[in-house]
Amino acid sequence: MAASLTLGYLLGSIPFGLVFTYLSGAGDIRKIGSGNIGATNVLRTGKKWAASATLLCDGAKGAAAVVLARHFLDGYESLAALGALLGHLFPVWLKFKGGKGVATFLGICLALYWPVGAMVAATWLGAALIWRISSLSALIAIALSSAYFLLLHHYDYALLAFLLSGLIYYMHRDNIRRLMRGEEPRIGKKSSAAQ
């Protein structure tokens, strides 16, 4: 059990946003825009390949934690998933200041049960097309993830998704306040606010 949690945390704490931003020549992502290490903030550097790489790798590390635990650590994939998200949100290497967990959560869902991951991704895309607000789209998709797991009879994963969703909502508390004030930026518009 502890091994799964630790594995997940170590994988989740890899700061891909920081790595790819440096490799792109844009400098320290923590000093750009919102200071967040996630793909949305990396995109503010103007380095689209770095943002895409961050998105893919942040998702992949969540998926890898689940798959490795499932096959090599007695199937404690739920603990590995929790560890991966905690590692991304609170990486020890960056003084516990990480990303907001959306891409990592999607990777986790895809690895736990890919049809749910696909439904979460489709929900985000649909909401983004309607409202053009990245954070709102993510919050809607993540909120529905537990219902999707229940609908497809994966009750244990539904509870896990509910817990992880709570963590992500906490990390988006400033975004939620801006959404309530109608101040959250739309996709494609530059802003220093965190998404």
C-alpha cells in the first residue's frame, strides 16, 4: 500500500511544465503568468509545443502510476492515483507548489477505466466549445467523473474520483471566485490569472 502511494507521488511530482519551459528557452515558468506549472500557464509563454508536451506528460504520469500499481504492486491503483495527484499538486521538489491537477486527473481516469476518461475528455471539450473558459470546462468535466464511474458500475473508482475532484476544486478556488464574478478569462485571451 505504502509503495503504491509513494510510487504515485514520485511520478506525479515530476514538474514537466518547469522542464519543458526551460527547454523551450522561456525560463522559469514559476515567474511567468500565474506562476503555475501546468499546461495552461506554459501556453502563456507562447511555446505551444512546450504546453502540449506538458499536457501529455502530466496526463501520462497519472496514467503510469495507475498502470504500474495495477500490474506490479498488488493492484493498489487507487492509492497510486491519489499519490500521483498529490505529487502533482504538492511536489516536494518545488516547495509543495505544483499544478492544479486537471491533466493528471484525466490520465488517471483513462488508466482506471478508459471509457470514463474518454467521457471526461469529451465533456471538457464540449464545455470549452460552449463557454470558451478552460477552468469552467475542467470543473464541469471533473465534477461529472464520479457520475460516469457510477453509470458504468465502477463504484470504487467513483469514490476515488469524488475525493480527487475535491482536491482539484480546492486548487481552483481562485478560479471559482473569478467565475462567480464573471472575471475568468476566455480561451485564447491573454491573462495573468491562473486557470
